[in-house]
Amino acid sequence: MLNGAQRRDSKVPWQVTHEALEAHARRRAALDFEEGGLLLAARRAEVHRHFGYGSFTEYVERLLGYAPRVTHDKLRVAEALEGLPKLARELEEGTLK
């Protein structure tokens, strides 16, 4: 959502909208990074067992609505980022280009 200052800016509307989308993409990247870490921690802690789920995948599907393949991919990326600290930091900060 564009605030009042953005609407009064001398930039043309498409530029303001583009910048708002860029900011949104940075926030989303940071949230994706956080979610990956949380999913990895939850799997390692076997959280699903404490709630009676038969598998971690079932737990995530019911909690977040992710298909098994999505869960697998998010975990794979989170695990890879553990060994790539610079890339992980850029993703977390939303500065990844």
C-alpha cells in the first residue's frame, strides 16, 4: 500500500509502484528465510510427533497448507543455506539480487 508521501512524490506512478513491489520482495525474501529456518528446526525437533501427526510433511500440510513437494524444497534450501552464510545473510536482509 502506498503512503501519502509516496503519492505526493515527484516520481511517476509506475516508479512508485515498482519501488513498493521491490520493498515487498525484500520483505518476502526475509520471511522465506525465517520460515525455512523454522521448518528446519521443527523437523529436527520432531514437532509433528508432539501433535500426533504421522509425518512432518503431514504436519506442515495441515499447518501451512504446503504440498509435500513444497515442504521438501523449502527444507532443502534451508539446509543448503546453512553452508552458505553470505547468501543466507543476503536473503535474510532482503539484499539478494
